[in-house]
Amino acid sequence: MDYDTFLAVHKGQLEGAGVPEHFWPTVHSKIGNDIFDAGTRFTMGYDPSEGVWCVQVIGESTLSAKDADNIFLVDHAWTFDSLPTAFAQLKQHPNLLVRMAQLVEYVPGQENGDSGGSEEEKVADLIGTVMDKLWSFLQQYRIASDDQTEIKPVWYVMDEFGSRLQHSDDPTFKMSPFIYGQDRLGYTLMWPLCDVDVGEGATRDYAYGVEKPLQRAAQLCPWHPERFLGMIEAKPDCLDATAEHAQEERCGEALPSQFPQGQVSSCPTHRPLKVFTDQEIVKSFVTDSSFAFVDKEEDADILWIATHFKDFKGLEEREHFTFINQFPCENVVTCKDLLVRTSRRAVSQGISSAAETTGTPRGMEVPDWLPESYEMVTELPQLVARYLAKEDDEDDSNIWICKPWNLGRSIDSHVVGNLAQLVQLSLTGPKVACRYLSRPVLLNRPGVGKVKFDYRYIVFLNSVQPLELYVYKVFWLRFANRPFTLGKLEDYHTHFTVMNYIDGGTKLHQINCEEFAPMFDEQYPQTNWEAVEKETFQVIKELFVAAVSGQAPSAIVPSVHSRALYALDLMVEWRGEGENQMRPQVLEVNFTPDCVRACKYHPQFFNHAFKTLFLDQAEDCPVVRLA
């Protein structure tokens, strides 16, 4: 690849990484000729007084930041795109496992001695320990998926040289990943930020670009916990909740000009309501004669669309009245980070009782129907503080599940019991970290054992002021494929229930709600599903009362044109000592949920939904009014 082509392909990367322009020709030359010459200017050594490795500059002269030759390639010893892949590769490649164990300076048996067990069990334990320690060394960059629908992290470990550079708040070097377009191989570029004398240390900033002191200390906590602990001990109230995020930019919606107290439509009653939709499943299953489909949006009485609708004000200017299947600012429940803030409001406004937890930062208390949760960027200090506070607990309460706030189907979700991993995941895109339900109510699957399950209820929101909310009586279930255990947090089939979207054609285990309730009652005779359902309905009501209690953009606001359908996913958790009290827990709220199973097993589902939402015929449908 000649230099002009190289620049055409890589200029954006080089500029984005902040690589000074005088280094660009050297990057092209060294990658093209496979030149790894850091050994000519650096040496590694172990500092027993500090208990760390260090890297120093060597040579006959100062390493100048202006010398175009002084940018270096650092090789990547290992790259993987997911934890299951990482565990599989370490198992398949013993030499890789040995190299990674040496990198993290782990000797099998050094912590607990020879734990016994089969050779396979020993290898599995070694892999788990090495992966746990590797999070302090892992780096990541992000790339678009093949279909361009999501951004996925790619994890890598720099070679022994790159991994030995220590942190400094006043670093002498900067390092940045670089993907070479010709072969898609990853490297790390390393260049001086200043002139570095012979014998001086080569360091980098582990929290580059993070300036707020508390945020920076939290991000550096896996390597330098003393700084963070000192800050929160000196000023305990530094973790208290601050003002809510501004959400205007997130939604970008043109709100209605006025918020009417009642919702009265002027849709025609002498003919079928005309429906425009971009969803084929709606066209196939809305068969009631009260509705007819049209091909143009401007002809429709009802817009049922999967994309985010923003122009609520524009609906008022249409020639004829039009419904839309969305409410203004509904992202306060459908985005996971905003769902957490909305749920906290349920506590602060006395709508719900707070969860019985100690040490939660003031203003961040959640209801007893939501796991303790934190947004992983702005609330990383609170998350780190809670992790450290729970570190010595023996009740498995220091395990967290990290989820992107804007994705579903368990995409890029991780079950985590490691502080370094929590911090690293906070850098991979906006996520929330929720206390993992380590004591879920399980269902005994014949031939499998006791597995996790979650359940989904569909709710219909007809009005905000006054609140008019219905729940569909039919609910849907999902099950894990392996018995529940906290021994392997990386095992998807143990900890997740979404099986109908993953690669490999894993079959989704189907049990209808009519079959499930008797099974549940038989396995848990001390209670019954009817009682769980009653609590679930109360939880849903409290959530939506909180969601509509406030002003835009922090609450769902009224719109005479709006009707909406949401799917709530929940689990049931044991509370108190032993297994004598169950409590539903909200996992997430979905807009335009996948309704394939709903229609497959209950073909009248969309007819019921449309009649409840648009014809006010809830009494003719299997729904329960909650408010």
C-alpha cells in the first residue's frame, strides 16, 4: 500500500487518535515493513520496592518527541470479540493460556494450593483465574457489526512490553489502537508526549481524557484504589445524587403545544380506521373489520411504526386527526438508564417503598421492585464505591449485570464479579450496571434442572392525564438452558434467557402461561402464581405512576394523539432469610417488542391491542385495568 493510499484509508484513525502528523510516514513504513523496534529504545525491569514492572528509555540520546522515527508499533498478543470466545480459545490453545498466565504473573496453586479435581477441572479453574486477572491488562476498540446495526467491542492484550507500561497522571507516552486497513490487523501505536531522557520511565495515562477528579479516581481504582478511597473518606457526600441528565438531546422531540387533561379524539366512527404500519406482523394479525391498512402515512388515522417518532407537534397540524403508537418522552422507561432514574423518583415521591439496602448513595435509592442500579459513565464513582463496600460480603450480592441502555435481546450484556471488568465495560459504550439477582426463583425443567426464567407482560397506555393503563392477561416466559449456578458467570446459557436470537440455532424452550401457572404452584406450594401476578400488576402500576409524574423531558407527557404498547420483562427474586418471600423485579421496558410468539400462540393479540388502544373496547378484551 503506497503512502497516498495509506493516508486515504487511515487519516481519520490517525487524527482521531491524536497522532502528530510528522509521525504518519513512519507509521506507514513500520507497518508496511513489519518493523517492531521498541527494543532499541526501551528496556523492561521489575521494581521490587514498588512490586511492579517498569519500562525505561535506553540508548545514547534523549528520545525526542519531534523525531519522526520515534513512534513505535506494539503487537497485540491476543484479540477476542466475546467472553465465550475468550474462554474457548484459552481452552483450545494451551500455549496461549500459559502466556496469559505468565503475563498476569499467576502460578497455578499459588493462592489456594492444589485444589484437586480432574485435569479438566483444573484447566477450567486456571482459565477462570487468568481471565479474572486479565481485566487489568485488557484494552478495547469498537467496530461496526457486519450488518452495521450495532457497535461491538473488540478486546485485546498488548504484548509483554506494551502491558508493562505503568500509569502516570503526567505520562511520557501516549498509546492508541490502530487497525491496518490492508489486513485488518490490530496494533497499538506508542509515541512520546515530550522529550524523554535516557533512564527515564515510559508511562501512559490509564484514564486518558477523564478530567473530573472523582470520575478519574473511580476509573483508576482497579490499579490505584487508595486515591478513590481517600476521596470518598474525605468527603462522603461526594457520592450523593446530582442533577438529572439533560434529556432534550436524547429524544429531540417536538412536543405537543398543550397537554390536555383528558384525551378525546375526533377519529371517524362510521368507517374502519385506516392504519399505516412498517411492520408486516401487524398487517398479518390485525384482522378486525374495524381497521383497514393504507400505503401512505398521510391517509392514515393510525400510525403504527417501529422507528422513533419525534414530531408530536406536527400531528396537531394534520388535516385530520391521527393516532401515533408512541408517547412524548417515553424513553424515560424504554431506555435502561432513564428507567433507573424514573424508578428512583418512585421512591423520592413516595409512590413505592425503597429497597432494603444499606450504603446506597443519597438520592439513588431504588424501589424494592428494581435491582440497585447505576449508569456506568456519570455514576461510575457510585458503582465503584458500592462494589468496594460489598467486597467482603459473603452473600453473592457483589455480582452485577452490565447492559447497554439502548439495546435489547441481551446484546453486549455481561455478568460481572470483578472491579476491573466493571471499569473496562464502562468504556465500551453507554451501559447500566444492575445488582445481579443472585437468588432468583427457579423453575425445575425436566431433564435440565432448576433454571432461571423471566416473564413478560404487555401493557397498553391509553392516557397520561388521567393515567389509563391496562395489562394483557396473557404473559410469556423465557428460560435458561442450563441449571443456575454462580460458578461460571461467563456462561450465557446459565445466566441469560434470550435464546431465539443467538447464533447456532439454540431452541427456545416454550411453555405457555396456561401450563406454567400450575407447574409453578406445584413446585412452590407455599405460594401461588396468582399472588406473584397480583404483586407484578402493582409494580407495573407504580412504575407508570412514577413515569408520568413530572415534566418533559424527565416524564412521559400527555398527547391526545398518543397510544402505546410496551413489554415489561421481570423476574422473581427471593427476599429475606431462606426461601419464604418472593418479590417481582423489573428488568426492562421495551418499545415495539418482538410479538412473533404472542401472535403464534395467541393470534388475536393485535386485535385485542388495537381495540383496547384505539376503540376504547377494553371490556371486550382479556385485559386488566391498572389505573
